[in-house]
Amino acid sequence: MLKSTFYYCLLFCSILISSCSENASDEQTKLPSNLILEIESLGNGVVKANFTADNAVFFKINFGTPGETTQRVDGNSASYTYKVKGDYTITLQAHADEQLFVVDSKTINMNAAALGLDPDAGFKSPENYDGYKLVWADEFNSSTLTDDWTFEIGDGCPQNCGWGNDELQYYKKENTSLSDGKLTITAKRESIGGKSYTSTRLITKGKKFFTYGRIDIRAILPKGQGMWPALWMLGENFSDVGWPKCGEIDIMEMVGGSVEDRDRTVHGTVHWDNSGNYANYGGKTKLSTGIFNDEYHVFSIIWDKQKIVWLLDNVQYHVIDITPSGLEEFHKPFFFIFNVAVGGRWPGNPDGNTSFPQEMKVDYVRIFQEN
């Protein structure tokens, strides 16, 4: 009996020790949870990462720069100073021990403003080109617009409600301003004329119109779902023949939003009438880093008797041959239109992530023609 009791006792203790050992092991190997990573931009390239996690003994962080090694952090924050513009992925590890950890990451864009660079940073085009002469420009250096521009007011009704695209904005002249050598068109969330948004649409119809040439427009664009900035042209005979018989040249259009890299993609397109049928032909290009709201870029076309070429920052991304019959629209005078639309069939409506106001700033428009 004593021997039997001894064995039972031994078995019980063995089970108890095993159970205690397993519980201790579970506690030691429990993964961190509820990992939270927040990023603060402090200006002049300085970024602070703040983080917490349950059951974390220490953290390791990498700020996403080339050749950087992951560093251990014993506290709940870490800072880094960036020097170069670009997209960076900050990766954080919350460790229970060296082998057991959970990971989170956030991608940030260090643009000119975040780095504390000149607010006028970005690409600039030459002021002259060999074989060309400057025939018209607006550098927007005065406090008021020149007489070359006319404001189009309203929502397009009754003839062209929603400006033909189910757009949501009401155009006002008050949404345009000039300062520091820049034309600013501001889209706002405000109600007028039955619309929930306001913006501006400017044209040079009847005042400045051109056939052929190199056109450079330096601008910084708005961002966000539902934003639709455009720098474009219509045939000067628009009032007589209507659209699309007048022809349309879109030097730059962007439909904003984070999906499908919309905020970093621009489009160049032509529209015309093809024997009574609507026709169009377009191309697009995407920034390798950042978005068009970060800094200035130059949107250009080179337009001659043979072709129209689209360029971003002087790099070609699209071309159309305009010599075939049926493209006679593109051998006639065109005028400029600058506008920021809100909503419409192409971009869709703004959503909860779209912030207002949004701005398109234009530094200059220049047109050169061959000598």
C-alpha cells in the first residue's frame, strides 16, 4: 500500500511539474499584441515614430533608407532625420525575445515641404528653346489676373448641367487668388446654387488661342478622391460647331485618390469627331515616388503639323499622329482652360478621406512656336 501510494504521489508531482513548466513556457513565449505605430512629421526632415504593444519587452525599427540596419529600441519612440525626397517604409518589430516578435509598417512620403525645402521646389522648364520663340506667357506675377482670362461661372446649367460630366462643383471667381507669382484655384466644401462644392474655371477663349507650338505649364496639383484638376484646350470654334467637333487637347488631367495610384498618375488625351462618331486617344504616366501634390511639375505638349507629344518634366510619355484625314480639328486654333472639378463620372465623388480645401497652384504657362 505504501509503495502504491508512493507511485501515485510521484506521478502526481510529475504531472504538476510538467504543467507548471508548460505554463511558464507559455508565459515566456507569448507574442506581443495590440501593436500600435504612429508617425509624426516634425519638419525639416525629422520624423518621430511612437509605438506601444502589450507584452513587448523591446522594439526594433528600420526607417526604410538604403543600407540601413534595424536598430533595437528599449523605449516607446524613435526619431530619424531624412535628407532625400522619396517614399520610405518604416518597419517596426515588437519583441517578446529575440526570436518572437510581431511586425507593423507604415509608408511615408518625404516631399519638399516635409524636408523643409523651398516651397517652390520641383521641376522647372527652360525659358527658351533652340529654334523656338516665346509667343505668349502668363507668369502670374501681378496681384490680379490679366484680361487674357475669363471666368466661367455656375454649374453649366441649363445647356450643360454638371459641365457634361455630372460634376458637383459650382464655379466662382472668388476661388481664385494670385500671390507669390502663383495662380491658385481652390476647391472648397461649401453650398451654393444647389451644389455642395465650389471651385474656379478659367478660359482664354476669344483672347489667346494658338495653332501648334510647345506649351509648358508648371503646377502643383490637389489630391484626394473626387478631385479632378485639368490643364487643357478646346478648339476656338467651340461655340460654332460644339464638342467634340471643335477638338479637345488635354495637356494634363488627374483623377485623385489613393486607389490605383491616382494621386501620382496624370493623363494626356485628345478628343475629336470621327465622321459623326466620338473618338479619343490617351496615354498616362506615373511618378516613381511621391504624388503630384508634393511639389511642382511641368506638364507639356509639343504640337506640330505631324503629331502631338505629351511630356512630364520634359520626358515624353505619349504621342499621337495627327496627319490622317479625320483629324483636321488639330490643325486649327485652340484656347486654354484651367479648372479644378469636384466629382464626376470619371473620378467619382469625394469620400470621407477627402479633405478640403484643395488647391491647384500654377506657376506659369508658356507657349513657344517655331521660328
